[in-house]
Amino acid sequence: MTRNTLPTDDAIVCPPTAGLDSSCGKPIRCVSIDVEEYFQIEAANGVVGRGRWGEWPSRVERNMDLLLDLFDRTGCRATFFFLGCVAEKHPDLARRCADMGHEVASHGSMHDRLHRLTPESMRTDVLGSKRILEDQTGRAVLGYRAPTWSLTRETSWAVDVLGEAGFAYDASVFPVRHPMYGVADAPDRPFYLKDSAGGAGGAGLLEVPPLTWRVMGKKLAVAGGGYFRLLPLSLMKRGLAQAAAEGRPAILYFHPWEFDPGMPRMPLNATGRVRTYTGLKSSAGKLEEIIRGYAGWRPIGDCLSELGAIAKKTGVFTLRRQAAA
């Protein structure tokens, strides 16, 4: 089946079920951007040390200009999960996003995977980022996404830290199997998340997972990132079509550096080079095709009442603690 014959909005008939925007009867779709520099990615950890970040030219403003222009042209409003250190160095970026109608949320302060933090250091990390972003935008920061999807069974303690920090939702649990992250048995639609040790209060923390495509009983990652650049665009389209047909929200994610074929090449290993530099030239066109082909893109924070209603039906998922290997 060719790219053009895959279903878009004109070919999808959505059932009247949870997962639809009750105000218009259309699927809930959200684009999210993890705002970080190319040299801050996990693949560069240990290769480009934090003490050497200043040796690499910043590209984030250039790439954010491209994305903000694309979203403005297509009428897409998105959620931007900012690193606190990026917001500090480029204080106008978060304010610009908010002024253009986008949501500003937290990606932590320094792109530390939760596995490298403790409850105390994470609390400092997320509260610091939240404070910076709220000061810059004058608006409450409602959402959080952990670097590299690192909210897993090993780091389940983070659920309580986020609840105590006042976040309204989390978007860190990837419901797939992956060697570095993922909770394969987590629901593929919004749910309430609790740590097995208790906490998170009441029903738990609203969790908004990224889009997956279920095939032969398995959930495949099709929401963005390397999957978007390395795999055929038809897989994301199939995931979007399946989610719409099932009344399931579709949350996509990208990074500003993924739209920058001119970014400097870092001394990554072979796997890191493939995952980081493949598909950069075609990514902007592919993203625009997705945005134009599927209507109704809104920030996650604008959909919280609908997402919460779905989570109430999905129920509570307890993240059973697991010791690090």
C-alpha cells in the first residue's frame, strides 16, 4: 500500500466513544516537542560531557524557528517540553511559544535520565525547571516529560515527586518494550499512574502515553523520534488511523535537532550515528505532511478534561517497583 492510499481524516469513521473531543466529535491529537540541544541527547552522554557543552555551537533557536513557522503555517498548536537549562540560555524561546498559543511544559533541568537522579535531586531538578518556565511565560506549567522516557519500574519513585511538585499530568511512560526504557504492559491510552509504595494521592497522576500501533498483539512505537526518521511514514499513519478508529488519543513527539541536517557531527558510536543522523533531510516535510493530513492538533494541556475522562475509564496502573539491574 503506498503512502497516498493510507487513510486520513476523510477516510476514517470514528465511533462515539471516549478518546474523542466531545466538543467536535473528532479524535484528540497532540504534537509535542522536547526542547533540547543536539549535544544534550542521551546518545552523546559520556561522549560530549556536560563540561564540554559550551564547545558545541547552539542550534536550538534556529530549529525552533523552523518548527514555530511550520506550526504557524499549518494552524497547529503544540506542547513544548523545555529543558530548564535551554530556557535559561535562551530566555525568549519559552515566552515566544506561549505567546503563539502553544503550551510550555517541563523536560527537567539538565536532561538527566531519572536513573541518574534520586528523589531529592529530581525534586530540585523539576522544581527548578518549573520555576524558570513559569517566570518566563507567566503561566502555570502543568506537564512533565522525563528525558529519554526514563520513568520506568526502576524509577517508579518519581511518580510521587511529580505529584508533590504540582504537575497536573505526566507524559513519560512509553508503553513498549525497549532496552533503555518502556513499560510494556502499561495502557496505550491515558490512565492514572501510581507507585506501588503508595503516594501520588487519590486516583494517582494523569499519564498521557505516546502513540503506538498494535499489530499481532504487540504495541509498536510509531509516535516520533528515531522511529519517525528511520521508518516509513506509513507506520505512523497506520497508528494514527488505528487510534482514531478506536477513539484513542494520538500523542506524537519530536526534538528540534531532528529537523537540522546541518547540525555538527559528534563522535558517536555506530549505533548512535544511525539513530541521530538518519532522516534529517526529509523530516520537516514528513512532519508537515502528517500535520496537514490529520486535523485538530492541540496542546496536551488543552485536552486535560477529555484525557482525564479517558483515564478514569482506563483506570489506575500501578508501577511496581523493580531494582536496577
